[in-house]
Amino acid sequence: MVSIPETTITSSDGRRSIPLIGFGTASETEGGDVVKAAVVEAIKVGYRHFDTASLYQTEKPLGEGINEALRLGLIKSRAELFVTTKLWCTSTEGHLVLPAMKKSLQNLGLGYVDLYLIHWPLKLNQEQFIPPIPKESIAAINIKEVWEAMENCVNLGLTKSIGVSNSAPRIIEEILSIAKIPPAVNQVEMNPLWQQRKLNEFCKKNDILLTGYSPLGGYNTQWGHNHVMECDVIQDIAKSRGKTPAQIALRWIYEQGVSFVVKSFNKERMKQNLEILDWSLTEDELNIISKIPQQKHVYLSGAMGDPSDIIAQLDVDLAFQ
């Protein structure tokens, strides 16, 4: 079993450890039984941080996988794991946050999560997320009201830490101006083709851990792309080092001083994705990767039939490089 390095984030009980490599559970086609089995296998090989969301509809199989791992003796207690879930955009109103948090805990079968994130800093006024979303279904949120409700979830012991996802500096600065509990994490798209250099610097200055999703570009998914895995620079380095392109991309993001969430339900690739800790990229390799042309791929506005000014502004902000 691989021992995954940890760092610390702000939590309700002081400073709390978070494993730097997380296991993603966003799934387009796999059923609950597949997700549950993948979680058990991931725990076997060493993953201790699991990322889900209300939107993914994988909270229940993740919780079932954790219970199965406990039954099998793979872990001794739930406290050995770090579990992240997210508040979906249909519940980004002050009075809706606590019910959404409780619903996620019910789905997971857990008494608390370690980290609760605002999935996107906007409001959707329709239940189903089936693109394209009409302009009239999108609204701005009252971030002060929502953040106070997130802080209440901490105070009630339902989550150890709170944070944001897909959030640009202007949103984080607004939260910091009113927060009693500052955001611990900002989870955003990050990979060698979208390196988030300035956002990473901003978050580090504000003691916020950046967590990268789609570190492999959402390879072989409907919403993602194959450009990271097919990038000539990544492939050339992989060949010269005797590594896979995925390992080069994951080692690169690890060396940026951030955490990341990677998803594969294939047992062999689960192991390969952890085999990045006993070697490092050279200065020349890092320099070559830093010169890869940058292009953002996960645009929320792509889900909108007629993007509103809110979404357009979010996408401009998220191009903060």
C-alpha cells in the first residue's frame, strides 16, 4: 500500500491533514455497484481522500464502499479517510445549505464530512442539470448569506472544513472580507495544459490549498478532452523516463504544491496513478512543460444555451493565469 503525503488545511478543530492525492468519483456511465467496488479497491491500494458531490450522484455508493472497507478490515475507522462533497447550485441560498448538507450526509451514511465545497458560485433555478441551461434559470448568489450557512455547517459538526470550487480571486476576496471561518480549499481545473499559476500564487498567499480536478484533462469523458494525454511534450517526457503520460501529468501537478483528485476505476491505473512519489521531474522537463500553450477546457458557459453575464464573467475570471 502506498503512503500518500499530506498537508494541512483549516478545520473546525484547528489544523487538519488532507491527503494530497484524492480519488474522484464523478461518473457518467458507471452504476453504483461499480463505484462501490472501485472505492473498496482504491482503499486497498492506498487512497485515503475521496471526492464526491451531490451532482455526481455517487455519494451513496461512496458511503457503501467505505462501510464495506470497514467490514473487511481495510481500515479501522472512518477517521482514517478524508471525504469531500459539494453543495450543488440549486441549493446556493442561505436557507437551503443546511438541508443540502444533511441530505449529502444521509446519502453517504456518515455523521460528518471532512470538507464541504460550494461547487460553483452561482444559483440554478431548476432541478435538473441537463445542458443547455436557459439563461433565465441562472442567477447570482448572495455569497455572504451562503458562506454564513456554510460556517453554520462547521459549527454544527457536520463538516470539519469548508471551501469553494471553480472560484476566482474576486469571489474568494469577497468571502475573506466577511468570513469567520476562511475557505480552506479552492478546487479548480488544473493540468499541464491549464496550469493556474497566478491562481495558485493567490491561494498560497491566502493560506488556501488549491486542489486540481481533471489533472488528466477528463480523459475519455464526454465533458473532458484527451489533449493532456495526447500532448507531444507529455508523451515525449513519458517515453524518455519510462513512465506513462498520466504519471508525468500527475507528477507535474504534485510538484506545484497542490493537491489533486484523479479518477480511474481501472485497478491497474489506480495503482499507476499513485506511483509518482519516489521520483521527480528535472528542471529541464519542468521548463519544457511550463511552455506548453495554455487552454482552458472546462467552461461552465458551454452548458448554457445563451450564457448569462454571470456565467460569462465566471469564465473570464477563471482564465486568471
